[in-house]
Amino acid sequence: MDTLLGFLSLLDSTFRLATPLLLAALAGFYSERAGVVDIGLEGKMLVAAFASAAAAAIYGSAWVGLGAGILASLALALLHGFACITHKGNQVVSGVALNIVALGLTAVLGNAWFQMGGRTPNLPADARFGELTLPLAETLRGVPLLGPIYYELVSGHNILVYLALAIVPLTWWIAYRTRFGLRLRAVGENPAAVDTAGISVTALRYQAVLIAGVLCGIAGSYLSTAQGAGFQTNMTAGKGFLALAALILGKWKPVPTLFACLAFAFADALQTRLQGVALPGIGEVPVQLIEALPYLLTVLLLAGFVGKAIPPKASGRPYVKDR
Amino acid sequence: MSAAPPPVSPAWAVELVGIDKRFGPVHANRDVTLRFAPSSIHGLVGENGAGKSTLMSILYGFYEADAGEILVRGKQVDIRTPQDAIRLGIGMVHQHFMLVETFTVLENLLLGHEGGPVLGPAMQRARAEVRELERQFGLEVPLDALVSDLPVGVQQRVEILKALYRGAEVLILDEPTAVLSPPEVEQLFRILERLRQQGRTVLLITHKLKEIMAITDRVSVLRRGQVVAEFITAETDRQALADAMVGRKTSLSVDKAPSHPGDVLLSAQNVNVIDGRGVTTLKDACLNVRAGEIVGVAGVAGNGQSELLEVLSGMCRFDSGTVTLKGQEIHPATKYDAADARRRGLAHVPEDRLKLAVIKEFPAHESAILGYHQDKSLSKGWRLNWKQVVAKTVSLMEQFDVRPPNPNLRTSLFSGGNQQKLVMAREMEREPDILLVGQPTRGVDIGAIAFIHRQLVSLRDRGKAILLVSAELDEILALSDRILVMCDGEIVGELSAAEANESRIGTMMAGIKDAPVAEGVPA
């Protein structure tokens, strides 16, 4: 029973840790499937985390925080679109620039507004997204096996976790079953085909970049107002890049990307549990090595376990009518 | 989308009146007036850069004209975007297909014409409509196959079907036969005939005069952005069209004396190449090229000619067999790369100019020394002697009539023909004993073709061995002293210039071995 509970709690934190990765990776999905490379996932998440924590601290509402987070992330997304779509700038350079701006801006504004060394005030429980207990969770708790699974694993997450998971099938449906999805995938593969079909490449790419902005906004808000209780300097700590790696591992498809996010999150969850634990035959492994586990896993997976990942053909290339 | 019924006998399907277009300093179209009749195939010919594609892109709303009017079925219209053109019943099949390769055929047809925000029901409707169009025009395509899995001929049919599905009454085809094999060309022409019968207007842009003669009703000739002549096809001939295109008398045939072959300079014995997928792309290739002769290699693109050139020029390894260069044997284990080949007196004009012969972004003088940049005459110690490089380029440009003769101009700013002349100059200038030439006149205008052909013949007459690979049968027939035909990675036959003709080579290209193996090919 204890092993089961231990394992369930490991999976439970896997889902918690996977949520921001998943939202950011799906943001990347929309952007890159439309042909706009998004290195700036990290920066968008970071400004969203900051704006969300700041707004939640001032107005005392997680929902206001979420709204502020999304708006902040959208602002960066628009900037990225303006640089890369309207002005046909280099998408990688623009993304890197946004990351640097986000890192500096959040630290400076945080310090100026709250004077807490770049942190925002600790959020009280009602200014955060709390855990939801699903119906019958308590009642069914006693049922062997299924009861604990339902209680520990399925129930008891905040609403953003469920939202992130729901966005996966929704994204699949949008991408493969709707007009917008068809056009989105087409513009990332061959924008000239979209243009000659009489559809605006610019409008499509802006839509994709803005959707990415909204999703990064939710991801960032999750970090500071659901998983955490306030903002800390550079609290995304590379999650945006990890999300990008998950997107590549998932070969730019929504469902495989979900599994890639879960794998990274599982490694992360395992890592916290392994700290200070003596492994049989090895003894206690240095904390630093264990903390590096998720990143080692990323490198290993990307280096060759997934086969060839073929990006959307037009990604990274601004659309210029050729002559 | 089923097309609207054709209106009651309008005089013209489309009229372009006084179209003018400039791109910066380039005056692409000057006061062009053209009229296209319904139920007809109208040819548009001209050399590269004559303004054909620009004109059609204006009609399709890709560019806007600086001046002039467009009338569709007698009514003046304003075409600013492809969407406008599509709505007016104008469709275009671009030279580079506008297809999403990772999509199925049906998804490609739907793009931009989905019929609702959700695809499901629209897909079913589209399937039925497309089937109807396929029946009407004899255009079979597998609707659920991925475009990337289809041969180019079928991809082109998808493009035509796409235009028809969007209701095209007027169909523009830009160089549609450039990528097709002869049987595919015939199939395309049958489809175009069918379109004409069904009352559609076809605008065919090409620079192949034979095709114009074979299928069009009328033909307009463009030169330097202007319409210089219009003919009723039945009342003209290829010579008249060619003269109008280049603006002076040209000869389509090459004057050359009989060859006097000397020693074998280049030979291959049972050379095999197996590619990464395990497919044998070059099978037991045997050939001899003698001093003072041009050996032509004919075949449908992709039947081993490229591999043959790559092996002989040292660009790719072979798996078994022997290549002999001026008496020296090269085995699969021998170190032999492009630089070795050059040192041994073998020069190579590759098939794909922009990928393998020049660097588009480099100035002409840098492109003009690629491969010979280590040459002592071009260096000062370990540095390049730029003065010498530029002087060398100027002299190359002079000898080969490269225009404009500006060694500092970016390579991409030269026309295809002038880029090719620069490459030919670079490779021929050091009087190589053996010259490999791939597609010497692909994308080259008629004036430059004649020049390049003369240069090749004169090199032959100076006692050099030339191996010529070309997809243009006319070129093979005009230049070669002997002709090898390849099919499916194999050399399936050999003909002397005297016994060769188009139909005989055509049968051999299709893999039917008829000719006896003649002199020069070891059994």
C-alpha cells in the first residue's frame, strides 16, 4: 500500500510539474506549426509569472492575476510577431532578445514595485489557484486501488492542470479537423501555397503567435499563482527551453508532445525524491548530479532516441514573395 | 466548386491592355496588350527574363501592374490578390508547385476553399465534387495519398485539379513541361485538349517551341517585356518563332564536322553505385570516351545519369568497378575527389548550376575561381591575389561573352545563360583533356544555347574528350558523335550519331533494348 501511495504521489507531482511545460510546448506548437520559431517561450512565461503574481498580490484574485499574466505574455508575443512577421526579422534573434528583456524587466520592475529583492509578496491562499476536490473523491477513497488512484492522482489538482490536459485533445482537433488548423499547418510548410490560395500569410501567422502568447500566459501564471505563491527572479529556470525540447521530441504533434512533457516532469519529480536517498549498491548520489537528471534525459533523448525529428519546412523563414 | 456556365460567346475570355510593370531598374513589362479567346490554348513564348512570368503573375494577382487594365469576359476588373483572380475564375499552375507536401491531395485541394470552419462535412462534399471533375477532364489522382509520395507528373495534375476545383475558367500554366518525362508531357497535353473542348482557356508559358507547335492555337512572343509578334500557330513554324524570340536569325542545329576520335581518355568498367537505401542507382556502367569526340548520355531524369557524372567527377564514391582516367586506374578504394579529378585534367560542369557550380551570393569573380582557388597564379603566398582574380574573371567574361561583363556583380544577378557561360568559361579555360557536362543549357536562353554549343564543338575539335548528359534530346542529337541511353541505372544501348533519331532513343529511354551494343562498349 505504501509503495502504491508513494508511486501515486510521484505521478501526482509529475502532472503538477508537467503542466507549465505542456502549456508552453503547446504554445510552441501553434507558433512553429505556422512557421514562426519561438525561442521566446521562456521570456513570455517569465513576464506572465511576474505580471500574474503582481496583479494577484494587489487585487487579491488569482483570476485577475491570470488575466494580467496573459496580457503581459500577449504583449511580448505581439512584439515577436511585429519583428518577425511584419518586419521579417530573424526569429531566433527576436526570441533571444525577448528572453533577455523579460529577465531584466521582471527583476527591475519587481524591485521597484515591491522592494523585496525582485520577489513579489507571498500570495495568500485565496489569491492562488487552489486544489479542486472532484465529486465523490472522499467517498470513493476507501475503494481498493481505484479509490486511491482517483483521490490521489485524478482529484486534487488546481483548475489549470485540468485545463492544460484538456487543451491537448482540443489542439489536436483544431489542428487536424478544422479550417484554421489546415491553414495553420499549411503556412508552416509552404506559405507560398497559402498565399496563392488567396489566404493571408501574415494574418494566419499573427493568429498563431497570439495563441502562443495566451498559452504562455497561462503557463507563467501557473508557476507563480498555482504551483508557487509568488514570483521569484528567473523562476522559469529554463522551463521554456525544456518545453521547446518536448515539442521537438514530440515531433511537433500534440499528443506525443504531451508524453514528452510527462517524461521530463517525471524525471523532475523523481529527482526531488532521490535527493539524499542512498541507492542500493551506489550509495548516496550527489545532489547536483540528481538535479541534473531531467536535463541529462533531455540531451540523451534529443541526441538520438527519438529518430529524426523533421520540423515544419518553413519554420524560421519569414515569408517573402520571391521573384 | 462547379464552374459557372460559360457566358454567351464573349469575344475574349481575358484581355490585358497596356500592362506596364517595373521592378526597380528592371522594366519587366512594357505596354503589353494581349487577348485570349475562350476555348483555346494560347502560347506565350520568350527567352528567360522576357517578362512572361511577370505578366501572368499580374493576371493572377501576385503582383500589381503599374499601369494598364485587365478585362475578364469583357468586363474591366481589379485584381489585387490571388483571391480576386480565383473569384474571377482565373487559376494558375506555377512552375514550382504550390502544394503542401506533407498534406494529402484532398487537403491540398481544400486549402483556401474549405467551405466551413470544420473540415469533416466539407471533406465529403469535396470528394464527390472532385470525383466529378476528374471524370469530366480525365485527371485521375489518388485523393488520399501524401503529395510528397507522388511523382511530379501527378503532382502537376493535382495543381490543375486544384485550379479547376476553385472554378478556373482560365488556366495559366508556367513552364509545365520543364519537370516532366516525355510520356508525362503527352498526358498533360491530352488534359489540356480536354480543357479546351470543355470551353476553358489555357495560357501556356514555355520556351520550348516544339510544344507550342504541337498544342497551341495562337502564340504571342515576348521579348524584353514587349509583345513583338503574334501568330496563328497553324500559319507559322519553329524557325519564325525562334527568330521572333531572339530578334535575329538563329540556327537551331549545330554546324560541326565529322569527328576524328583518338585514344580513349576516360573509361568506366562495370561501375556500380549503391545508395543509402540499398538501391543500385548505377548498374554495371561501361563506357569509353575518346579524344576528339562528344559522347551524349540520354535518358529520362533520374535514371542514373547524375550518379554517373558524380562518380566520374569524384563527387561520389562507387561500390565496385574501375574508372580509367588517361590510362590511370581508379578503384573504389583509390583516393579520388573533385580536386584530384581537376589535377588529372578532368573538368566538370555540373547539372545543377546554382547548387554545385556557383555560389549565388558571391560576386562573379569569386564564383569564377571556385575549384581553382588554390591555383598558384591566383595567389600571393597564402593569400589570394585579388587583382589577379578579378583580371582573370574579366578575361573569362570576355572570351565567353558573359553579360554584363562586370566581375564585381553578384552571381545571382546574372541571367541563367550568363551564369552558365561563366561556369563553362571557368571549366574550359584550362583546356582540360576531359570535360564532363551536365545539362549545359538548362534554363538558358536560345542566344546563349547556340554559343555554348559552339564552344563545346570547338573544344572537341581541339582533341578533347567530352561526356555530355542532357535531358534535352534535341541537344543530345545535335552535339553527340555517339549516344548512350540510360534507363533505370543502366546503360541500355548505344547509337552512333548517324543511326540515332528521336523515336529510336525514346524507345530505349523507356527501357526497351533494341540496338545492338556497338563499338566502344566492352561486353
